[in-house]
Amino acid sequence: MRLINFTVFLYFISLPVLGASTDSTVQKLSADTNKIVPEKASEINQKQLKTIKINSEPSGATVIVDDSTRGISPVILQLEPGNHQIVLRKKGFYLKRAEFVVDSLSPEELVLTLQQPGSLLIKSEPAGAEVLIDGQNQGVTPILQKQLKPGNYPIKIQLTDYEPIEKEIELKSGASDTLNFVLKHTASYIDSVTAVTSRKKQFEKRLHLGIVGGVFLIFGLVLLGMEIKG
């Protein structure tokens, strides 16, 4: 009976010791012993983070993740699972925005391509043609358009009495392209010019005949006068 009471006493004494823990630790069993080893909550959070390398083409861009500047590309970060808003900023390049999802399937490296503005020189023969880019009047040829974003642009060239020309071009990052359009007269203009030319020729022909006829008339009158005097 005394042995049983002593065992019960030890049991109650040991309960607070085995059950004691704090809010910042979690109990786990060691792999090689039966001892309970405390694990800090910060260590658990560290295991949930994923290593991601963020790079840019070209490199040297400021990396901003969730409104927080994290370094210059390429940079290696520890990111929590979930959606992240990434912004890359580099002088002379357009701002690059992207959304990146961190999970077990996400890649370990994210590479974002930065784009530079391009320029476009537009000429025409003859000069003075109206230039429309994406439906907006930009002026007359020759004209230089700067700070254009890379992409596709519909271009229209038009001039009175000439057939309009429409073309879609692709402007690449940092490119400086030149376009030269050769305009052709409209059919109605050609017909009108032909008609004017024809009338002019007819007038010149009649004028020529009139002059020749006048010369002969004068010559005849001279001869007639000489005969009368004789």
C-alpha cells in the first residue's frame, strides 16, 4: 500500500513538468530519443518561406516586393506562400509590374524583361503628308516620334490627290526605325490631269491652225494688193 501511494505521488509531481510549455514553442519528439524538444515558432515560419531569385534583363533594377524595396536585381529573397506584387524600376526603362504566386510549384527564379522607349522617323514622297498613328493626327512628314512604347502601331499616311497608305508596324524595345512612304496619285486626279492635258493640246492645235491660217491670209492679201497695183 505504501508503494502505490508513493507512485501516485510521483505521477502528480511529474504532470506539471511534462505539460509545461510557452506560447512561442511547439513540442516535438526527437528522431533518435523519446525526449520532447521545444521548437520555436520563428523556426516554423522560417520553414514556410521559399527562396526566390528575382532577376531582370538587363540587371541592375530596383526590386520592390509588396511596396517594400528589397534590393537590386539579381536578388535572392525569402518569400512567404501566397500572392506577391513585384515592381522593377530602372532609369531609362519602363516600369515593370508583375504578380508572382509563391507555392510548392512556383519556380525558384523569376526573370522579368525591361523595355525601353523607341523612336520612329516617318517620311513620304512627296513630303507634307498627314501622319496618323493609332488614329491620332501626329503632324506632317517628315516627322520624328520619340518615347514610343514597344508594340504594334497602325500608321496611316494621307495627302490630297494621293492614295492613302495604311500599314501596321512593330516597334521593338529601344529601336530607332525609319519608314519612307511613296504616294501615288488617285485615279480621279489622273483622269482630271489627263482631261486638262487633252484640252490644252486641243487648244494648242487650234491655236496653231489659227496662226497658220492667219499667215496664209495675210500672205494672200499682200499678193492681192500687189496685183491691184500692177
